[in-house]
Amino acid sequence: MVFAVATLGLIGFVKTIPAMVRRARDRSQRLGTPDRIEDHGLVTLRGTVKQLGTPLTAPLTGRGCVAYRATGRTFTKVGHRKEVDAEETETAMTPFVLVTKHGEVTVDGTTCELPTRSEPIIPRKLELEQKFMKRVMLIGSADTAGFDEIVVKPGMKIAVYGVVREEVTSSGGETGFREAPKQLRISGEPIVIDLD
């Protein structure tokens, strides 16, 4: 009996191996840094965040940033434990520059995916949490709710995944045999930002 259960468990694990390998391959392709960039290709570029314009303000901590994901959740008591009753997440981004080995790359968009896991906010700012709850229409009190937030700030090392475009910049009047300088821009859906 025990042998049969162990055998079934092993067969189930072996069947999941191709899916695990496929996910690992997809992630490594997404996170790899290309040596050559093709216009309108999907790429992952690594570099350091540089502020481009007016920073965003993260709603739960009040920190200046270029991107954030903030989550609030309310709970219901079920017996001796709490269960999530409602959850709302807000994600925002402002265009910024990524300083890479390929030069400065503009990362353009108003929203992104941030797959990195958030951490609880310590110390908490109840007045900001209550404003966030009101804005995202979470009903309840901030002191009994749960919150987490992740921010992308200038100076952070990150990886950005998206569609890259080569754009010709104005060359200052010099024409002829030289190729016009190009600026790289990552845009499109989705832009994924991974923290290094």
C-alpha cells in the first residue's frame, strides 16, 4: 500500500518535470541580457534606474519612486483564524531611464508588472493606509487591515522585460556617411520589472 502511494507520487512528480523545465527556460530567456538588440524584439535589459521626470509617490509609504505596487486587504474572522475578505492592488509607473551596458534606455509606460514579492510595511502609516483604502474602495479600518508595497526607486538595479524600439535622435545637423544616433526605448504591454 505504502509502495503504491509512493509510486503514484513519483509518477505525478515526473509528469510535472516538463512544465518545471519550460517555466525555468521561459524565465531564463526573459531574464537573460542580449548581446545584440533587434528593433521591435522582446528583450530583458539589466541596469540602474535613473529618474526622468516627476517621480511618483508610493501610496502606503510616501516614498518617491518610478513604479510601485501597493496592496490592501481586509479580513473576516472565521473561528479562531482570519481569512481575506477583500483585496485591492494598485500598480503605477512613470517613464524612467535604465542605464545599461547598451547605454541609456528609456522605459516608457504608465503601468507594469512587478512579480517580485512585496514585504510588509514597517513602520505603518495609518493615515496613508486609510487614504489608500478609500481610493481603491476597500471598506473597513486601516488598523485592522493588512498592507504591503513594493517600490522601484532611482539608483536601484533592476531587470526590465518588454518590446524594444530603436528611435533615431536628432543629430545636430551632421549628415552624410555617418549613421544617425539611435535611442533605445522599451514600451508596450507588458513591461515587467524584476528587482535584482
